[in-house]
Amino acid sequence: MTKLPDILLVLPLIVPMLTALALLALWDHRRWQQAVSAVGATGLLVAGLVLLSSVWRHGILASQMGNWPAPFGITLVADLFSAIMVVLAGVMGLCTAVYSIANIGVSREQTGYYVLLHFLLMGVCGSFLTGDLFNLYVWFELMLLASFVLIVLGGHRRQLEGGIKYVTLSLLASMVLLAATGMVYGAAGTLNMADLAMRLPQLDRPGLVTTLAMLFLIAFGIKAAIFPLYFWLPASYHTPPAAVSALFAGLLTKVGVYALVRVFTLLFTQEVGYTHSIILVIAGGTMVSGVLGAFAQTDFRRILSFHIISQIGYMVMGLGLYSPAAVAAAIYFIAHNIFAKSNLFLISGLVRQMEGTYRLKRLGGLYASQPLLTVLFLISALSLAGLPPLSGFWGKFGLARAGFAQGQYLIIGVSLLVGLVTLLSMLKIWMYAFWRPRPGRRESRPPLGLWTRVLYLAPIVLLAGLILAMGLAVQPFFLLAERAGEQLFDPGQYMQAVLEAR
Amino acid sequence: MLVSILLAIGLAVVTPGLYRLLGRATGVLLGLASFGLGGYYLRYADGVAAGEIYRESVSWVPLFGVEFSAWMDGLSLVFVLIITGVGGLVFLYASRYMQEYDLQGRFFGYLMLFEAAMLGVALSGDVIALIVFWELTSISSFLLIGFDNDRPAARRAALQSLIITGGAGLALLAGVILLTLAGGSSSWGELLARGQTVRDSALYPAILVLVLIGAGAKSAQWPFHVWLPAAMEAPSPVSAYLHSAAMVKAGIYLLARVHPVLGGTDLWAWLVGTVGMITMAVGAWRALGQTDLKRMLAYSTVSVLGALVMLAGVGGEYGIRALIVYLVAHALYKSSLFLMAGTVDHEAGTRDIRLLRGLGREMPLTAAVGLLAGLSMAGIPLTFGFSGKELLLEAGLQASRGSWLFTVAAVLSSVSMVAVAAVCGLRLWWGERAQELPHTPHRAPLRLDLPPLILASAGALLGVWPALVDARLLGPAVGAVAGAAVPLELHVWPIVNLALALSAVALAGGAAVYFFLERARRWEHAAHGLLPGWLADWYPTVMHGLSDAAYVHTRWLQNGRLRSYVMICCIATVLLAGYTLIRKAEFGPIPLEMGVGANLWALIIVFTVCWVAILLVRQVLSIVVLLGGIGFSMALVFLLHGGIDLGITQVAVEALSVLLFVLVLYQLPQQVDVRVRLGRLGDVAVALAMGGLIAGALLAVVSQGPVSAVAPYYLDKAYPEAHGLNVVTVILLDFRALDTLGEITVLGVASLGVFALLRLEPRGRPRMQGDLPLSQGGLRSRILVTTCLYLLPLLLLLSLFLLLRGHEQPGGGFVAGLVGAMAFALYAVARDARQARAALRVVPRYLVGTGLLLAVGSGIFGVVAGQPFLTGLWAPGGSAILAHAGTPVLLDLGVYLLVIGSALTIFFDLVEMP
Amino acid sequence: MLVLLCITVGGLFAAGIYQMLRGSLVRLIIGLVLLGHAVNLLVFTAGGLASIRPPYVLPDGSVPPGLADPLPQALILTAIVIGFGTQAFAIVLIRRVYREVRTDDLHELRTTDVTRK
């Protein structure tokens, strides 16, 4: 009999892959591709939810690929954190798949957009589930390459310009990651993360291990867009279609954050005083620098892009504080941020579709003409700024609470002030695009068809609903994050699950 | 009680829909609903007066100990009655006043949301839940201030108010979290019991300051007060409700609420008292300089709020009594004055007090409002305002700390109050009417006069009949703030004492100021003009500063130059990792003897020559050749160190790469180096540092010798369990098959990416095979063409050979695929892509799909057989061609097809696309 | 000779970074290729070079002593494939960018990335 983990753990990889292959076979059939893509994304979400509930009930699950015992084969492993991330990937995949049908356009569909979308999801899920450092590199590459293509798909000059910066810096990060991985193997003789967690402390070379930790911090840091490594993000994220921006904004940087959290709770915990202080400083810099960048922008999506960075700072702050409560808050914050940030991007795309521009100076009048969109924007924007009773409030609350408990007053002060500037720049969008009367005369665009509106709005409404739910029914969501944080702080569980599976 | 909050929120949510159904009746209906809520709360009055505290609680976030709970004591009761009572009247007023506005449904929705949030603030039994409602009041206030959103001033004022109150709300949040940490709970019940613990805690000063910032900004305390006068851009009902009666009192409520926990210390008295006193003075002084009726009222509100905060700071029986009574009195007269100002504005079309005179004849009822409320505001005996003012002065006189200071300030601000009251009660109505009013005023509709009249009359009524409320309602509130029962008995007729004398002084002074109002205004202006700009109006200064800082920061960091980005990333790497590496300098003995001697030296010389040459050469083609040189030396290094598969793969990849480079670089500028001189030294330094870091770290790693914990296992199990002799291939296809699955997917995606990049131009549909121009027949070298014709089958044969023996000998799907792809790629380059496509017979993209399908299928077999994914399943025995048939072989085949498919997708397109 | 290889890796890395810092499209891709080589060689070196005997089991299934560690080789093979894919994409991207902007100068690529007032 097949054991449950053996199926549950590979489904998040196989479902997107088979979906992508089916889409490849349906290359010339647009409508079918749209449908299959949406179904596949739903499948991924369901697979993620089943995995999550199973991990919740049975604890950490592991499956030895190829039936080779750890650490010799590759282990797929899902603790709560991984499972949560897979579910989030599923949610985002579904939202993007649906939204894309209206947003992405025929020519991109004909050049493999949906195929790439699902390969991207496969890479993302692989990164979340793998228990092997080199395998993590492989999934990162898959995710990166698919994202490279998606970001330049369409070939507009701005996409190419952004793309080249994105590609260059991402590849630089990959090189550092691969180099660091190679050195870890050279130093510890294994690649399995659970095995490494056991061997690294026994090496008795904290200086070397911490150096490797710094290399990982740089490599994952570039991908997570922390300060001062984030340049590729504001250069590129505002260039592709909104569906792609939204997916990237929600998911991709979080894979970097996931990896940071994973290695800095599991592997590199020998010199916490040193490493995590550095992380905390970086977190502060990331928040401040990102929010200042956002405040200087006058383009809907560029504001949002810089805010991604700023918000990454909060997640990294949770890691830097390094307590179960702080990491739990960071996990909650990741989920919140994925919903809120992606939703704002999705909204920006709909605005663009209706008004023809992302530039705030040319927008206006949405408050009067689009009541539903106004409400949806307010929910997402105020949540991002951390106002209660929305999800962002509880994320910041959790972080501040954990930080106070450790006496880290400075970083909390910074995080709260950054929250204020975040509010300010969200209101900037509001003031220009929504409240201000529509400037000048513009050619009247034909109203969107009903079906198009539904496709645009369904994901936005879903995400807004999730933001509200996370804000009002905090307990179950935060409890999940709390348990995930506790698991991360008990590496023994992880090691046992991986090394003793089967 | 919780139900009532939820009901109010629900009502707010459905209000826009309700408006669509009911139209203008909505306002009236909501007003009645508000009164209904008030009536419901009144039911608790008797119990509360008897000293009871009503509590309800539902667990909300047990993880943080946060409850959604209600707490009804005297203080809460007074507040909810003000909120619902004034709220109901404002709704009635607004139902008429807002008739000319668009989007009324939203207006009433926001107003109801505000009322609900305010009820939540006043009733919350949990500080965290209080914050939630607190910020909700800020948001609804934002939406209401900017309701007339077509006017830039309204939008700006709304933004300012939200930034200041919302920002201070963050300070409050921090303070409250500290409070819950110090007090061990977030519920009032627990906190009230642990006041001493909190006050003794080291966090106490921080808690106090943070809470004061939050409460102070909300209640327009100096220096945060600037948002309140600006908020007068809001429609008048909003000013009356939010900015005199309810929201600005939330800060007072909070200070009163935490008084039993945080109050009573010297720090509290001085800090809170001083802030209040400054605010009181600033508000009073600035009120005199205003010409806009609403702004004048707003500054006088600031002054009163300052007085209330000062009273909270002064504390003690007198202070708290005064606080409660003055608060209620002010809520009554000030909201009616704001509504009156709205009516005047509505009728006369202006709020400029220089124009507004002598309106009494046309608007008698409105004049009555002004007079009644003005009397109360001025503190004339037999009004409720008198009781408030008298208690204020009394509290100043009785204060245990800073008595004379507080008293003098209170008297001076009372002078200004009297003058403002005279403007509202006398000046507007008496005298000669100005001719140049925008509208000709006439009698206001009853619905605009009645609500303020009711409020003003209530003030008058309580003045002559204080027994109606003093012991029953206000007494318990005083008790709640003081933390112990305090008797409260108000008297109708003034008692002759020092406070009364001071009151008379204030009255006389006020009358004098009123008569010289023009001069006072000029003085105020002159004095204000003396202040430096950033002090007089700090908000725009801060905003501009922030904006400039953001701009400079972003211009400098995100400068658009990829070079600078790479540079910063490298510097960060070198600093972080480099410092960490040398910090402990754990290098073992450097192993000098391992490896191959002379050969390696030779290779390394080749490396060095190549890369130095690359730095110097500017011909792109030469660079490509040199890169090839490096690639082939890599292959040799691998071969020399036992990496046979690695070596041949590297050779194959290098060959394809060179082909690729030639195809592409062909179209790039042939000479490079535009910016040779650009910061070369810095670049060299950064590059060397980066190289040094990597070399150093690597040295530190290898200095301990090989430590592989897994290699022996692979060698031991390769043949018996994975049926292969070539251990590298076995690892790729079996031990770490998942890597391979991921890796070939990457390659497939890369080929799709190249396809998309080449085909998809902005605007216009992608170019597909059918509509390409006939391709420009390759390089057209006869020798090459002929060679390729023969090379194709030969290379294909070699490729199959490599594929089949991969499990035993050097080879395998990947290198075999590369060779196969090379065959067709050369063919395409030499002849043309169409013929190569014809020779291949299938669309390469389908090979990609098939290859991936085979690969993933080989894994799924394992799952079907009840094993983990990618488990190798082997056929028993073996066949003639393959020593063993098993799923890893299937994976190998998948790799083979995929590599051919991917490489050819790339090459064919590159050759085809001009 | 391990030291030699370490230095070679460092040198390749430095050369790659230096090329990337040149502000030229073509140099950029050359830099990436060099970095790719550097990292592959690094993984190879980091494995320790225990032996120069290729990791092949004898046809009878017995394991001769002193074989090279097969794992780094497998890792590098994977990395080579991935590197080939990413490089192919990057090269074509560069070509595409050049056709669009008609300059080799990376500093010209700032039309969407600079904050304007």
C-alpha cells in the first residue's frame, strides 16, 4: 500500500507539472488552455489543503524520493510552514489563473503563458517541499527561469529593460547559492537539510559555518529582495501584465523569505547572537528603504513594487527576532502580505484595464464611478498599512508583541513608523486614483463585458475576503502560524521526520 | 451590549443599500435607530448608578488573550449616551442638510460606521479590541472629512487627520502592548486591579508617553491639534458629531479610562497636565484670530479639549468631577453650535464672521440656538456650561501640583471662550446685516433648526435642573475615573467663592475682548506670523521633508544602472561574508599535495591566458573563442580528476554554447566596451575582493580534506540495488532522480522562453511557423553542407550509442541528447531550418513535452506500485539490448528526448528568426 | 594542488564579476558564463578531489577502492544542464534587448527604472 505522505508530498509537484504538460499538448487551443489552467490551479490548491490538514493532524510528513533512505536520496518534507506556503501558492495560482484569462491577452497565451505559469508553480512548490539543499537550488532555478520568461513575455522595451536587470541579479544570486551549497557539501559531506542540521554543529568550525550562512543570506536575500540587494525588484515588477506582477509580488519573494527562515532556523543556529542581529539590522533597512522608495513613486504599480520590499522587512524582522512567537508572526505576515499585496496588484490591473494607465497623475474619479472596487481597494490598502481589523494589523501586532517581549524596542519603533509611511503612500494612490475627480477629458473606453468583469473581480473579491477573514477570525489563522513557528523551533521533530521516515 | 455594537456595524454596512431603497428617509431612520440604541443603554443606568459594572465577553484571539468584550460602567454609559444622543440628532439634521450632496448613501454609511466604532471604543472591555475600534473611528473620520472629495482642500484635510491620528494610533498600539505586558492582561477588569504593578513597572514612563501620544492626537492636543481646524472642511454635521462631541472625546475617554491604572503619579500630573494646559492656551489664543466661524469653533474646541486633558492630569476629586461635567456640557453646546454654523452656512452661503451679522430677523430659531448654546459656552449661571466652568476653575485652585499655573491658564482661556460665545450668541444675530452675502438668508428648514435647538435646550435644562443627571449619570462616571465612589452634587445657583470671582473676571475679560475682536485678531495674526514656518505649521514641513528624503534616497539607490546594482550586491557580499570569514579565520592546514601536478599547471595557465585575454580583447568573435577555450579547459580539469562523464558533457555543452554564441553574437555589435574608463579601479577592487572571498571560503572548506558522508553508500549500492556501473549516472537517474526531473524541466522552460522571446513582439500576434519569411539558407558553405549531410546520421548514431550505454559506461541521456541535438543544429545552420525541421519530422516542442511526460511517468510508476515517487522499478531478468529494463531507463529516455527537443527549439528558432 | 584550483575558482569569479561591471551588454553575458564556470569548478573542488579514479563500479559489481566522490560530479552535471538552459535564455534575451535598444551600453537601459518627480 502506498503510504499517505508519498502521495501527498508529490502532488503539489505533479499536479502543476501534468497541468503544464497538458497545456503543452493543447498549445493551439486557447480556450481549452484557459480552462485546463484554472482546473490545474484548483487542483494544486486542493492538494495543498489536503497536505496542510494532514500535516496538522499527523505532524511533519516526509517522503523519500526513489525510496532511498535519507540522507542518500532526496527527501520531500512538509512541516506546517511548508504546507502553509504550498496552500498560499495554490491560492495565488488559482487567482492568477482566473485573472489571466481576462488580463493576459491572446498573443501571450499563444506563446506558452499558461505552461510557464504552471511550471513556475511547480518550481515554487518544489522549493517549499524539498528537504535537500541542492534540490532547493534546482527548484529555485526552475522558478527563476519560468519567471524570467514571464517577465519579458510580450517583449515591450520596458519589460526587456527590467528583465535584464532581474535576470542578471537573480543569476548572480543563483551562483552564490550554488557556490554556498557546494561548500556546504565540502564542509559537512551531506546535502540533506535534516542531516546537515545534525552535522553542522558537530563540525566545530563555527567561523566557517557562519561564513556559509552569510553566503546563503546573500543568495536568498537577493531573491527575497532585502536591503541592499533588492534592486532587481523595483526595476522589473512593474513591467509585465498585472496578472504576472501580482503572482510575482505575492509569491516569488516569499520563496526567498521561506528559504531564509528555513535555513536560519534549521541549519545556521550556532551563532544566533551574530547572525540574527545582522538579520535584524537588514530587516530595519529593508523596511525603511523600501517604504521611502515607495513614497517617491507616482505610478500605481511602482508604489506597490517598493512596498513589497518594505513588507519583506517585516517578515525578516520576525526571523531576526528569533523566537517562536516572532517567527509565527512572520509566517502570519507572509500569508497576509501575499493576499494584500497581490490583491493590490490585481486591482491595479483592473484599473489599468478600465482607465488605460497606471500613472497616478492621469487617474482619478474611481471613487464615484467604481464603488465595489473602492471598497476592495480600501480593504487591501488599509490592511497593507496595518490598520485594524484587517489582517495586516494582527501581523504587526504579533511582531511588535514578540519584539517587546525581547526588549527590541528600536526595531519595533522603526516598524511602526514604516507602517505610518506605508499608510501615507497607500493614501497617495487613494487620493489620486480614487478621490480626485478624473483629470481632463479622456476618450471614453468601452465598459468591460460582464464575463470579463467577473474574471477580473472574482480573484480580487476572494483575496479581499481572505484579508477580512484573517483580520476578523484571527485565532485559527494565527494558531496555525503559531504551531508552525513552534515546529520551526523544534528542529528535532524535523530531523526525526526526515531521517526516520520509513 | 456586544450585540448592539455588531448591530450598529451591520447597519452601517447595509446603509448604502438601504439608501437605495428608502432614499432620504434613511437619515431619519438611522437617527431613530441611534435613539433606540441610546434608549437601550439607558436601561443600564439604574444598575450603573448602584455601582454595578456590566460585562459581556466573547473570546476573540485567545492566543493573545484578546477578547471581544463589553464593559459598562459610569464612564462608558455617559459616553454611549452622548454618542447615541448627539448621533441621533446629527442624523436627523444630516438627512436634510446633505440633500444637495451626491452619494448620500455612502455618507450615512460612514456616519453609522463611525457611530458603531465609537460605541466600540466606549464599551470595549479589552484594550486591544479598543484599538481596533479606535482606528476604525480614524478611518471613518477620514472618509467623512473628505466626503466632499472633489475639493482638494477637503482631501488634504482628510489625509492630514488620518496621518496624524492614525500615526499616533500606532504609538498607542505600542503603548497598549506594553501595558498588557506590564499588566499581564488586556482586559480592563484585570488591569484595573493591577494598577500598582503597572505604575511600578520599568515600562511605565514609556507606556504613559505612548498612550498620551495616541490619546493626545485623537483629542487634538498640542502639537497634534493642527488636524482639527483643517478638518472643518467636513460637512457641518460631521464637524458637530465627530469633531466636537464624539471622536475628539475618544482621547479624553481613554485618558479617563486609564486614569485609575496609570494616573496619580507626578509624571502623569506634569506630563498630562502640561500638555493639556499648553493646548488649552494655544486653542484659546488662536480661536481669536479666526474669521471662519467653523474654524473659530474648532480652535475653541481644541482649547476645551486641552482643558479636559489638563483636568485628567490634575486628577483628584475636583479634577475628575470637572472633567466629566465639563465634557458633557461641552458636548451639548459645541455640537449645537457646529450645527448652527452649518445652518448659517447653508442659508447665507458663507462662514466668514466679518460678513455674518444681523441674521436674527431672518433666522429666529437659529438665533435662539446660538444664544442658548452661547450662554452655556460663556459659562453664564443657570446653564450647564456654568457648572463645567466653575468646576474647572475650582479644580485648578484645588490642584495639588501647579495649582496657580493651571488656574491662570484656565482663566485666560475662559476669556477667549466668552469672546467666541459672544460671536456665536450675539454678533451673528444683532446689528446691521451685511449686503454682500452669497445667498439671501431666510428661515432655515425646521429639520436644520430643531436638532441643534434640542441640544442647546438640553444644556439649558441641565443648567437649571442638574439633579436630573448629577448623581444618576455623572456621579458613577466620576467614580469610574477616580477608581472609587465620589459624591457629585451640582447646584443651580452659584456659590460665592474664589472660583466664582475668577469666573466673573473671565466674563468681563471676554466681553472686553469681544468688543476689540478686530484688534485681537490682528494681534493673533501678527504673533503667528512671528513664528518660524516649521513651527507654525509643522505638518507640511514634515511631509515635504519626508518626500524629499524619499526622492533623494530612491534616486541615489535605485538609479537604473545595472552596474551599480551588481556592485552594491557584491560589496554587501564581501562585507558580510568576508568579515565573517576572517573574524575567526579557521583555516586548517592547507593541503598542497593533492591533485595532479604538471597537467594542472598547464591548464591553469590556459585559464589565466584566456581570461586575461578576454579582458583585453574587444572583438566579440575572439571573446567567444576564448570562452570556448575556458570551457574546454574546464572539461580537461574534470577529466584529469576522474570526472569522465563530466568531461564529455562539458565538451558537448561547450560545443553547443559556442554555436549558440556565434549565432547570436553575430547580430550584436562586433566591438564592445563602451565605458572602458568607467570606474575601472573600483571595479577591479570589487571583483578581486569577491574572487578573494570565494577562494578564501573554498580554501577554508577544503583545508579539512574530503568529508563526504554519502559517497560510500552510492558506490556500494549502485550495482546491487540500482543496477548501474556508472555511479554518476545512477545518482542522476535514481538516487537523486528528483534533481534530474527538475533540471530537465528547467531546460524545457528555457526553450519555451527562447521561443517566446523570439516570436512575441509587442503589438501584433506572435509569429508562427507558417508565416515566416523563407529562411535565409544558413551559412551556405558547400563543404559544410556536404559535411553536415554525412554528419547527421553519424552523430545520431553516436547519440543513440551514448544513450544506450549510459548506465554502464560514460554517456547517458543528457550527453546523448546534446549530441543528437548537435546533429540537427549543424544541419539547420548549414542548410536551413526548414529542411532540418523536415528531417526531424516532429515539432521540437512536442519532444520537450514527451520527454517530460516520460520522466514524470517514470516516477509515477513507483507511486502506483505503492512506493515513493521516482522509485526505480526493474523488470526481472533483462533483455538483449538493455542489461536491465527499469523506470530509471525511462527517465533517461525522457531526458534524451527533452534535451533534443529543447536544444532544437532554441536552435531552429534562432536560425529562423531574422 | 587544491590551492591552485581554489585560486583558479577565485580568479574566474573575479573575472566574471569584473566583466559584469563593465556596463556592456555583451560583457554582461560573458561575465555570467565565466561565473557559471567558476561555480561549477568550485563545486568540483569543494568535493575534495579525494581521488582521480572515475567512480565506476566493476562489471561484477565490486567496488574498487579509492574511487572519486561521484556526488559532486552528479551535482555539476545537473548544474551544467541548468546553466546551459539559463545561458541560452540569457543570450537570446541580450540579443532581443540589443535589437530593441540598439546599444551595447547598459546605462541606456534606465527608461523605466528611475524615479522622476
